[in-house]
Amino acid sequence: MSKMETLSVKVGSGAHAVLIGSGHPIVVQTMCNTSTGDVAATVRQCITLSRKGAELIRITVPTLQDVENLRQIRDALHEKGVFRPLVADVHFSSDIAMALPGIADKIRINPGNFHPVHEKARERFAVLMEKCKVYGTAIRIGINHGSLGSYITEKYGNTPEAMALAAMEWLEMAIEADFQDKVVISLKASNTVVMVEAYRALARLMRKRGVVAALHVGVTEAGNGDAGRIKSAVAIATLLEEGIGNTVRVSLTEPPENELSTAYYLAERYGLAHTGSIPCQLTERERYILDAACAYGPKLLRGEIEDFACDDATLHDEILQACRKRFYRPEYIACPGCGRTMYDLQGTFERVKAATAGFSNVVIAVMGCIVNGPGEMADADYGYVGEGRGLVTLYRGRTPVIRHIPEAEAVEKLVELIKEFSA
């Protein structure tokens, strides 16, 4: 494996900063699923995640009030001797992003929803970079396949190449502002083929440009259980084998600490973990499925093989499905949940899977909120999206077809909707 040489990005300050990029081990990260407004709960979760090895912790900042909440979370953690760098997750509000330098160590923005007017988004991004320079704050340019924004899709389409071209536009702005060494880029998709091809395309474009930014890699909305771990592992392993990736998040619809062991497994497997990092706390089953996913997944995604022999029929089928080679059950897209989630996402996802297991050749999304709703359901045939206040909207494709359904009725209504259009 020849690791791609990238710029290095410092996140945080002093002895507690982490370095993302060439010459440094993989940085393992995760995201809180507590409400940012519940400062005490978020502090407790951050402490747990830090103790279990999270080197970066992301927290959603959905409102301007949550900027102050994040400040309180940071200060409380420092008082307790926890200095893990904090990443603020921002959607739909450049004003919120502008308020975060000096509070967050890194700000994650999505170009597709940073501002509804593209030229205004560029102007606001330029201002944000200048504010971040003052405080040494890093930025993640987080492009997601399902929320590219109309400007990007109208100009480039909705493809892996479009994702890479969109990222390059924002990287060029960073280069012009002499900010390229404070930028990390991600190109997330729930479809492993799209995700891998997007990163490869971006790597080619950055090499051609002569400026290679640090990369955050991961499969978004991977789901849970064996399937979620396998889906994440096949794609991330493929990129790490090709030398692509500097920081990793494994997104599972489970408690966030569960993500860390799989991420560390991947870093250790490819010799990219920090020396003395927390050992992988994997069950025998988890290690078994991850070994298989990493042994066969990259070969399947690269087209080197089309199938493989395996005594475990379910594991065999899950790896083939994760690599988009064969579908033996419904394909599920499920976000991991965060402080924006307004219902029991993990329990609901299990109920949806149980109720829909008999369908085939269908992609079903279960999303926590409107941010990870219609946009992130790029590949879904049907979607279950939480509205808050105990209500749900059901989607067919990206079209909302039944709104304001009480949660108690929503899974049954989803099954009825699938049956209606599958008949």
C-alpha cells in the first residue's frame, strides 16, 4: 500500500491537538447523538467517547443558541480534564458557522446547503475562512451524494465525478485564501460504489492540481449490526488499500461508542493506527466479519472478483450486497442519529427492518430528521423521516407522499406504501 501524500491539518491547540494528513496515523472520530441543548448529557457522552478512544468528537449545532451550548460543553469538558478537539456540525445556516470560530476546533459545512444561493455561499465561505484563520479553526468540506445542491447537480450532474468537481471548487477557494492546510474534505454516500469512485475521482483531480487536501472517509447511513459494519468496512478498506484516507468515521445506527472499535480495527489492519492506541474491543463475531469484509470487499469493488467462497451463507450474501453485486434482502439506509434526531431512531430502525424483511429489490431509508431526510436518501425507493413532535413523513423516492403520521402508525403505513407500489 502506497499512502497518498496530502497536506496535514492541525485540529485543536497545544498538546491536545490532532494532526490529520500525510505522515500521521489515522484519526478515529465519531459524533454525539445527544441533544446539544442538553449540555450535561452531551458532556457525559463526550467523556465516554473520549475514554473509548474517540480522537475527534463531532456535535451538531442546529441553532444559534446551540453555539452557546457548545461553548458550555467545551468549557465543562476542559474543567473535567477532557481536551478532545470538538467538531461543530452545521447545516443550512452560514450564520451559525460564522459564530463558531474560537469555540469549535473544526467546523463541518456542507456546500450543498451552506447557502441557497451559490454565489452567496462562496462569499460566506470566504468570510468564514478569514474568521477561522484568526482562531486557527479547521473546516471540513463535507459533500454528500444526496445533498449536492441544485447548483452542483445542474452544472455537473449527480454522479461521483460531480461530487469530486464540487469539492474541487471549494478547495480552489481555500487555495486562493491560503487556507488549504486547514481544510479536510469528505465525499460521503450510502452507496459504496459511489463513495469509492467519488474519492478516487477527487484524488485524481487533486493530484493533477498539485494540491492534495487531507481526506475524511466513511460510508454515510450505513445502518447497524453486521450489515452496517460490513458496508463501512468494504468501502473504507478499499480506499485505505489505495492509500486514500486520513481520518475515519464508521457511521452506525447504534450508540456512537460502538463505531470506534470498527474504525480502530481498520486503522490497525492497514498499519495506520496511533502507537499505543486503545486496543480494538471487538467480539469474536465482529472480528470474523470484518476480516472477511476486508479480505473480499476491496477485490469485489475493484472488479477483481465477482464472487467468493464462504461457509457462512449470510456473511457471504452481506458482503456481496454491501459491494452492490447481489441483493438478497432489502437495502437499508439509516443515519446514525445526532442531536437533531427527535425520536427513537435505533428502535424504529429495528421495527422497520422486521416489518419489511420480506420485500426484495427495494431500498428503504430511515432518517432522523429533515437534514438527513430527502437529501440523503439519494438511492432510496422509500423513506421514513422523523418530523419531531411524534410525527413522521413517508417518502417515495424524494417525494413526500404521506405527512404528519403518528409514530405509532408509521411503520405499518410504510409497509402499506411499499405494497401499494410493489403490486
